[in-house]
Amino acid sequence: MAAEHTIDALGQFELGPVLGPIGASVGFSQSNLMMVIAAVLILGLLTVGMSAKAVVPGRLQAMAEMLYDFVHNMCIEQIGEEGKKFFPFVFTLFSFILLGNLLGLLPFSFTYTSHIAVTFGLAAIVIVLVTVVALAIHGLHFFSYFFPAGAPIALSPLIVTVEIISYLSRPVSLSIRLFANMVAGHVMFEVFASFIVMMAGAGLVGYLGGVGPLALNVVLMGFELLVACLQAYVFAVLTCIYLHDAVHLH
Amino acid sequence: MEVAAAKALGAGIAVIALAGVGIGIGNIFSSLVSSVARNPSARDQVFGLGILGFALTEAVALFALLIAFLILFT
């Protein structure tokens, strides 16, 4: 194949200034723009949706209530009764990531969760919060978390090392999971879309053959919708599990 | 060996890890199906756990995929 037919799979993640010269001078990129849009959409959904306060909810109100209920149940199931205190945090995290993933699937938009800087920032907030909560509740007793009760004392160097490493690798795996899922999904879109263009270059047979990758991209879009919701859910559930560990220590 | 060829080979080797992930995800869903078949009333609780396990396993696949992308595109 000719060399000029290489697939530029990562070009879609490049940041550029938006909103003309004002945006360029303050470094306001597509990523920031999408974050603002996501925040406005969430706030809009909650304010407009809940303004009716009907006993029998309409569509918007039902959506807002379901979102609220879902995260509320998740907090209480995973953390316990103390979970109510962390509900606002988990709800913010969940809706921000969910909207980021879903908005990124629209054509000509940008997925801010596809940047490791964003996801690692979120994961760092989570891990700092978890550690601070654990220290605030248990004080220095928190460090017993790294050595489970009843384990043989001779094994302590090994167990403590492993536990500390696993504790510190939490933000890394949390952020890479979300970021890699989003990047992998969008790269697959790009690759199959390039196949369509390459096929179209081959004449009439190519036009017919191009239907294959196009159909695959349609299927992939459905799969990516699932992944977008699933990854937001997984991020929120893991946050809840870490908070459970912080509140209850094992 | 040409660098481009070595890159393509390296990316191919990097995704061998997906074999293990395939086994893992198959395991998760086979036990999910059999546990729901044994006790259908536990479906809601077990389903959440299964999806969580799926996501954690899939993450390993994505680490491998990410390395492959890094080799190919940088």
C-alpha cells in the first residue's frame, strides 16, 4: 500500500484553541469548552427537570430522578449508611464523566475523558479524598489497613509492601482504565472510517465493499454507548469501594 | 530490520496479552450465567458484580492495547 495512506488515528485528540483570539490568548481548548457544556447540561437537567416537582414525573424529571436515585442507591449499597455524606461527590464525578463520555460520541465534538491529564486529575482527587477521610476517621490507626489482622508477623515485610503498592496503584489504574477505554474506542472509529475512504478510492467495487466498515462503525457506536455508561459507572463504583475501605478499614 | 517493520511486529506482540483477557472475560460471564441460572432471584446483585469484574478485566486488555498504540503511532 502507498505510504501516503497511513491512518492518522491520534490526530483527533489534539487540542486547539476555540472561540477565536480570546480563547487562544487564555488557552481555552475544545476540552475546556466540552467541560463547560457538560457542566451546563447537568445543571440544566437538574434545575429544569426538577422545577416542575410533579408527583407523576414528566420525561425530564424522570430522567433527573433516575440519575439521582441510581447514584444514591450505589452510594448506600457500597459504602453503607455513611455513604449519604459522600453522595454529592460521587454524583458530581459520575455525571461529569458520563456526560464527557457521551458528548464525545457526537460528531465534531471532543472527548475530554480521552486525556490522561483529565482522568488522572479526577483519580487524584479521589485518592486524596479517600486518604484524608481515612485519616480523619481513624487517625493513625489507618495504617493498620496495610497489615490485615491475623496475618503471620513473619510475612509482614512482604504483605505491607504489597498492600502499599496496591494502594498507590489505585489512582493509576483508575485513570488509565477510563482514558484507555475512550482512546481505544475513538481510535477504532477512526481506523474503520479510514477503511471506508480507502475502499472508496478503489472504484465501484470499493463503493460496495465500503459498506462493510460502515456497518461495523454503526455497531461500534452502539458498543461505545455501552462503554461510555459502563466506564462512568465503574469509576463511580470504584470510588465508592475505596471510600468504603476508608470508612470501615477492610 | 526496518524500523517500521519492527514497530508493526512489536505492536502485534504487545497484544498477545489479549489472549489472557479473553479467557478471563469468558470465565466471568460463564460464571455469571451459571449463577443466574442456579438462583435467578440473585440476578440484580450478581449482575453488578459481573459487570465490575468485566470492566476490571477489560482494563488489562486496554493496557496492552495502549502499549500497542504507543508503539505504532509515536
